[in-house]
Amino acid sequence: QVQLAESGGGLVQAGGSLRLSCAASMSTTSINAMAWYRQAPGKQRELVAIISSGGSTHYGDFVKGRFTISRDNDKNTVSLQMNSLKPEDTAVYYCNAKAPLGKEYWGQGTQVTVSS
């Protein structure tokens, strides 16, 4: 069982930056990939960014070079640096870990609010 704890959300003005962090309760070396998802009110949860165990990354189309995902297997953390934030980025952001055999783990979520 992997427990994930997000931090770093908050309120920021449009154009600003936030850095989200996710700490895993156990080594992330056995996790295939880690990701960030987000869910805005009334909308489906969507993938923001994902990073494989080897460091390959993929981003949602809406990111357009504004966000960067990174992971530190020594510290069992994954981070999301978000720059040039827009009001439409307002959502609850969730950390996700994809383990072998199709298992997935989720954090409790952290609110990101971008004011115009």
C-alpha cells in the first residue's frame, strides 16, 4: 500500500507560479509511473502530467510548455512546477502512482485557485 500526500496548493494570480509536491510513503522505485491529475468543478478528472520510472514525461495538451513534472526516487517524491498559471487551471490537483499489476494509488488532493 502506497500513501501519497500532496502539498503546495494555494491561491495565486494569473501569470503566477506554484510548485506542487507529492511524498510517497514508500520507495517509488517499484512504481511504474507517477502522475498529476486535476479535476475542476463539474468536469471530469484529467491527466496533467505523467513521468515514468525512467524519466520519460507526457503532458496534457493544455499544458503547452507551462508545467514541468519531476521525480526524485531517493526522496520518494514527485513534483509539478506550474508557471504562467491561468484561471482555467483552477482545480483540485491529485497525485497518482501507478504500480505493477494495474494498482493505482491517489493522494487526497490539493486545491489550486488562480485568480484573474
